[in-house]
Amino acid sequence: MKILYINNDGGGFADYITIEPETTISHFVDQRLKHGIAADYLIRVNRQPVSSDYLLQAGDRVSLTPTKIEGALEECFGQSHGRRETQRVQFAPAGR
């Protein structure tokens, strides 16, 4: 049976794939996330959250979106989270 699989991890892609009938969303996610943890992803079927025992149907649209982006935290360190200093710019009045 075919479903549309949308992987929003990294570069992301969408493609129709063939899966076995009676596949639960939990089993599907375990197959697809070889190096990830399902708890770190927003998992939706047909744009709606589902339980782990949901049986995928032909034509379903499954999307996996990471909720934790690796490297994002390190980039935040070193930046000031306080008040941002701005430089004032003086403009001459119009017509002079």
C-alpha cells in the first residue's frame, strides 16, 4: 500500500512509498528513524496527531518534523539575550 511520507529532517523531502498493510505509526517511525528518538519528533498523519497504535491506511500523509534542532543551542551561546544596543542615525531635515 502507498502513503505519502514527508520527512522534514535536514534538507527534507516528500515521496510516495510502499509499506506493508497493518503497519502502525509506531512501527513506521521506528523503521524510518534509525538514529533518532520518536519523542524528538512531531509525528502527524493527515495533518493530525495520532496515537502510537494508529494503523496506516493507503493514501495517508505522514510527516515527521524534528522538535529539537541539533546545533541550534550552541549558536545561541555567545549572543546577548538582554537589551540590544542600537546605533542612532541623525537625518537632516527635508528641504535643506
